Amino acid sequence: MSKLGAAVWGGVIGALGAAAVSFLLGPARDTTYDERYQSRLDYALAEGARAGAAREQELLVDFKTRKVALADKSAAVEKKSKKQA
């Protein structure tokens, strides 16, 4: 590949990279610049954090429910074994 071809491909790749970065970090269409402004990346990260927190709460509730059920079952087994002894 010639030096000119390498320079052209480098320019094309650089332009595509710059376009991708500006798309991710730039504002969405019809954005107003106020105290609630977020770039697309900031919005995606915030949504991911909210979804993660919600899922964590679901798993925590499930864990506590199973823990209580296991403790109740264990207590019933102990009671039954003491009764038989």
C-alpha cells in the first residue's frame, strides 16, 4: 500500500472514530442546555445504574424470602427430630 493510500485510510478511520465519539458524547436532537442536560452516554450509564439497582433489590427480596423459608423448614425438621427422640 502506498503512503498516500495509508494516509487516506487513516483519515477515513479517524473521521469515523470522531463521528462515533461525537455521537456518544454529544447532545441528542432538540436538546436544551439546562440543569438536566445529559449526553447519550450519561443517559445510558444512568439507565444501567437504575436497572442494576432494581435488579439488585429483586434479588435481595428473593434471597430473604428463601432464607426465611429455609429457616422455617430447618426449624420444623429440628422440632420433628426432637419430638421423635
